[in-house]
Amino acid sequence: MIPSRSTYLTSPMHIASSVRHYDGCIQANTPQGLALMQTAVLGVELCSLCKFLIETEFPAKFGRNLKMYSLGSNVGYLALAAAIGAMEVVERWTPLVVEAVRRAYALDGNQRGMLHFILRIWCAARDVDYPDGDYPRYEVAEGILRIWNTPDTELLGAWLVQLCNQHTRLSASRDFMDFANEFSHMPVDVLMLFRLREEIGLSNPVVDHPIMKFPWSRLWPVQAALPDELLAGVYQRLEQDEGITVPSLYRMLLT
């Protein structure tokens, strides 16, 4: 896959994924809503792989990074994957995004502190070092990182109300705010934390905040994410025309 071809793929794929995410939220209480969000996650994951491929090839050919890998386009969907139970996607995709930060590929890496928080929570749960940087560090995020695995749900719940407040503050459509996109009303940061706690057998607090009362502000059971017919066709064409699959891209990019 050459960069020009991947550019033609990623823009419409990301738009289609955003539409599926919106439609999935509208139908959040139905099986179809979950299926739409699964396809949205898988579509953006494929876009992420293509963008990372370009960023990986460019320094080798031209001696410098493009720094066009967008955390804002990827991390929300990564956390959405955790919320809908697609943990196999989370476990293969998160190391790629962390590596993008480590290699200084991220376009908006210094502007979106709460997106770094989502990645840092995963790294804390997996005992992985997260690359240091001058991205914003918010008091509430740092506080939760210190106690993310506490059994004291009352204490954590009080912190998470403040995290929800921070989420809504960073949802304005100016200055490249962290959640000024399709996740402005979806607390994916909280849901990622909830999933990581659930994995180690900890209870999650009930967070009394308006953003937690939407039908999509919850955890679905852990299950494999399945593509819809359109995305399955894209996978098939990539394998036929380019000789690549999602697993082979991961092997190539993360060796």
C-alpha cells in the first residue's frame, strides 16, 4: 500500500465510521446500535494503521517525521472499543497509538491532555511506560491516575464527577479541544477506566453527572467486534489488491 492510495482510503473510511458512530448512539439500546459502533471502531482502526504506515515510511525516505498522526482522530474510538467490549481491538491498537506518541508522529500530541490520559490509564493497567511530553496535565487526571485501581468507589466516584466536568469543558469547538468531536457527549475516558477496573474484578462507582445518563454512557459485554458488509469488502480488496491484512499490518508496523 503506497501513501497516496491510503490517503484516498482513509478520508472516506473515517467519515463513514463517524456516521456509523452517530447512528450507533441513536440506536444505543438496540443490537443494531452496537453493530454500528463495532464497525465504526474497526473502520477508524484501519485508518489508523494506514496513517501510521505513512508516518513510518516518511522518515526512512526523507529523514524527518510528518507528525500528522492525529490523536484526536483515534483515541476516542480506541476508548469506544473498550466501552463496547471489543477488547481484542483495544489490546492490538493501543500499543500502536502509544508508539506513535513515542516516535513523535502525533500532530496534536501536545494539545490534548485528556487523550493522553486515556492512553496513560491503559499503560498504567498494563504496566507499560508512557512517553513523557509537554502535553497538558490536568489535576483531576493526575489524581485519578494515582487511584484508578482503588477499591474505594466512593472516593473514585467523587473524582470521576470532576473528570466528567473536565470532559464537558474540553468539548468546545475551539482551540482543538480534546473532545470537540463526536465524543463531546460520550464519556469515553470514564468508560475506558471502568473497563480496566472491571477486568481486575473491581466495582465501578455510580457517577451522578449528566454526561453519564445517556443510553450510550455504559459498558457493553466483552465481545468480538465484527465488520459490516462494506468494511468486510474493504478488508477483502486490501488482501486481494495489496496482499495485506490487519494482522500483517500490525506485524509490520510494530516489529
